[in-house]
Amino acid sequence: IDTIKYWDKVDWYNGGMEHTARHLLYARFWVQFLYNIGLVPKKEMIWTRVSHGMVLGSNNEKMSKSKGNVINPDDIVKEYGADTLRIYEMFMGDYTQDVPWSTDSLRGCKRFIDKVIRLKDKVSGGEGFSNKLEPIIHKTIKKVQNDLSTMAYNTAVSSLMILANSYDDEPQITKDEYHLLLTLLNPIAPHITEELNQSLGFKPLCESEWPKYDEAKTIKSKKEIPV
């Protein structure tokens, strides 16, 4: 019991929906039984339990060798790269829901990476954030931070795509603006972002601090109203 008190509860218990009954049997039923007979100090031993969905075949059926709808991740990495696969897995849908595989959406994630790479050509020698981009930058920092902490990965990627499009609409961007995009994307696509970041002379992203947002700057100070 002293050891259990030292380690306390499990912070985050993640598992597949197809095994929910077994998870609950061992993680809750048996713990409550042990609690009732005085062998453990708490009736619940998990702070947060999350069931993730399954990746289905493109025909919306469960992936199976017999059905011939299995996707080999090694083949995807070889053709599109590991970062593309990582982004697509985060972007493909709600983490807790089943979602069918889509090669077209995978290719869309590859185009997103290509855009991030091309944006490097727009980097000027300036520093800081421009007045035009500052609102969406702070808004994106807040959104991505909140989404990553709540496992809303698909909307985090979507926000980064919107930010990249905003950069692409500008004739040039500063080093700090580009570095910010790479930093926010790094947890999802670590390989290409570290390489691009290194080419600009910044220290490794894995050793950098997470950017902070200013709540007041997440709202545009000016609005365009059509008349």
C-alpha cells in the first residue's frame, strides 16, 4: 500500500475501444474489489481514461489481411516520408472515433509539408511579427497548445494549415514568424521542422521553449466590413 500511495494514480490511461470491456474489468472492477477488502488505498486508480478509435480500411471495414485492406506504414514512409504519415494520422479525424483511410488526404498532408518547405524562400532578414500576422499567430499558438493538451490533434493540424496559408499570402515573412510555425508543427512533424530550423541557425526545437501567446493579441483590432 505504501508503494501504491507513493506512485498514486495513473495519470493517463489510453486504449483501443475494442478492448474497453477488458480495460474496465482490470482497471476498475478489480481495483474496486481490492479497495473493498482493504488492499489498495483508493477506489479508482486512473485520473483520465481515453478510448481511441480505429483506422479502418478505405471501404470503412476493419483492416484485415483477409480483406486485403491493410495499409503497411513502411510503404507509406518510403513513398511520402515519416512526417507526412504522422501529420495524416493526427489530421484524419477525431482521435476518439473510427476513421477510414484516405490516400487522397494523405497526399494533401504531403502538399502541406511541401508548402512549409517553400515558405522558407519567403523568409526575410527581419525579426518579430508583422502587425498583419500577429493576431493569427497568437490565435494559433493558443489553439494548438489547447488542442495538443486535449488530444484534439486534427484541429491543431488544421490551425497550422491555416497559418501556413496566411504566410503564403504574404510577399515575405520574418525569421521569427517562420520559426514560430516550425515550433508549433514540431511535435507532429519533428524531422523536417528540425532540419528547416537548423538551416536558419536556430538552436534545436527539442531544446526550445514552447511559445507563449498574448490573449489580447488573439483578437484583431481592426475589422473589414463590406458595405
